[in-house]
Amino acid sequence: MTTDAQLQQQRLLDWIDAHFDEEVAFLQDVVRIPTDTPPGNNAPHAEAVADMVRGFGWEAERHAVPQRLVLDYGMESITNLIVRRPYGTGGPTVALNAHGDVVPPGEGWSRPPYGAEVEDGFLYGRAAAVSKSDFATYIFAVRALEALGRPLKGAVELHFTYDEEFGGLLGPGWLLEQGLTKPDMAIAAGFSYGIVTAHNACLQLEVTVIGKAGHGAMPETAHDALQAATRVLNAIYGQLPELRKIKSKVAGIESPTMLVGRIDGGTNTNVVPGKVVLKMDRRMIPEEDPVAVEAGVRALIEDAVKDLPGIRVEIRRLLLSHALRPLPGSEKLVASLQRHAQAVLGEAVAAHGTPLYADARLYGERGIPAVMYGAGPRTVPESNAKKADERLALEDLRKATKVVALTLLDLLSE
């Protein structure tokens, strides 16, 4: 016998199928508006999305981050959106968070990076997979839920934020810090074939090696900052074998990593460099203590050049992103997502960690149970995320929308 709950679930799925072409068109519109970060002029995208959701009968609150904070942060404009959908009393407030900022497209595309072209069941474009796809996932999941016309309790809040590539502090972090939202639980943009319950922490440092410039024909009159910087590089990369010995107990996460992602310095070919700037990234597994790790990295760098005359280093923290860890209450989210994912995808879906870091941890830092789940591939590499020809399988978008909608129906039903 078919129960009322089963009938409601089937109506939900049927609505998503009936409106899927509309969902794809919406995603195309979202992808076609560039949000390269840097430079990070992202307020225009937020304004466009706010106008789009007005077409669904919703109002988006526009929360512009003060310009001084944005410029000091290294970006040009940030307007974060909150769409509040209140229902009856007594239920939880569930936040759905996706970020609209993206890394610049770079070279090597075979299709326009902001063309949002659809070919052979894939939508191509920067952020098609990570994470403008989940603007569509979450909006159409909520629309499907409301189309049932049945009583619900609690609320949904859609959080569309614009600085994940810079760490999220002026995105979800700012909304939470300002007291503009305080949900009971959160689902953040993720991948459709896995539920992420934990992720790594990340420390990023800017290391400025300062010496004294001099003529290339008389290097003895200078203090070579680049030569000193090679000691720092050797010290950093010399630690990698030891880091590989450290193993996380979280499935999906292995060992800490460390690298230098950018080097700038020197003035000309025939001049001894007087200053070199390194930007480095140290990923920490959930079991590590960020305070101890940062102290250790700083000591490693300082010790590498302490015996070099005329050389000093300045170390500035760019980012300290804490790990996401499961919190009490997240098991309810995970159980519902797993149950519905298995039904929709036809296979068991694991809950696991990821070596990436994301905005989800900003909810966790404030005691809000959070997981990552949404449209996307089984693995980041297969989607070309942050590379040329980033793409999203449209069937993954359809399935993720169904799973999120069914989960919301679980959490908010009377």
C-alpha cells in the first residue's frame, strides 16, 4: 500500500522532473555572469541573483559588506544574500549555502568559460560544478518542497555568499558574526556522490625575505634575498617526508600537506634581489592543533635564515581556516541524506572527509552542525573544477536536487 508520505515524495520528484529544463536554464544564467576572484567584483552577480529569485515570488536580503573591509581583504565588492522561507513554528531552521565567487578561468578552454554551453548531457563553464550548480540545486529543491502545498514547520534560509576563494570570512563568516543568521543546521555546497562531514584546516602565510639589493657585477656588496629564500623553500619542502608519516583517522583524509604556491621578487636581471615574497599553504588534518602547527611553521622559516648576515624575514598570516568536524545533530542530516541518496542514486552513499577546506567550517565553528552535499561529480578531478572545461553532468544536478528536497521534507514535515 502506498502511504501518504510516499505520495508526497513522488510528487516532489515529479515536480523536479517537470521543471528540470527551467532549472538548467537558471543555472546557465547564473554561470554566465563572471565572478572572477581575484579581482572579486562580485556584487553585480548577487544583484542579478536577487532579481532572479524575485521571479519565484521570493525576496532576497542584500547584505553588502562595508567597502573598507572588502578592499583590505583584497577584493572589490561583496554583497551576500539571504533568502528566508519561514514555515510553521516548532521546526529547525536549515541553512543552504553555496558560493558564487570563482577562480579566474585561465587558459586552455575548448568552450567559452562563461558560455554555459550544454553538450552531451554536460553543462560547461567556470563554477558549473563548484559551486554555482548548487544555487540551482538548493533553489529548486525549496521550490519543489513549497509546491507540495503541505504544512511545514521550521524554516529554510538560502545563503548565497561571495568570498569562499578568499576564505569565507566576509561571506558566511560575516553573516554569522553580524548576527544576521543563526540556523540550527546547514548544508553547504558539495558533491552529489558523497556527504562530507569533515575537512582539513588550512594555514596560509606570506613570507617576505628581506636583504639588500646590489649590482649584479658586485654581488658581494648585497645581501641576496633570493638565495636566502631558497633556504626557506628547502626547509619547507624538506618537511614533506615527515608530514606524510602523519595519518588522519578520518576516512577520505590522509596526511597534512605543505607547498609554496607563489613567489615574487627581484627588480631586474642584473640586480641582486633585495626582497622576495613567498606565499605558502599548509593543510592540517582535523586531528592537528592549528596553533601548534603555525608556531612550528614560523619557527621552521625563521631557523632557515637565522645565520645569514643582512637577512631578515617577516611572516604574515593570510588565512587560518579551521577544520570541519562532525557536531552533535549532524547525524540526523547525514542519515536523511544517505537514505534519500541511496533511493535516488541506486547505491549506498558514504559519509567521509575531504582534504579541501570550505565555508562549511564557518558554521561548525559556531556550533551549527554542517555537512557538504550538492550537485557535482564523484571526484573533483573529473569535473575539471578550477581547470579548463569545468563541467557538470546535468543528471547529477537533477539527482542532487531530488535528494536535497527529500531531506528538507524529512526535516521540516509536521
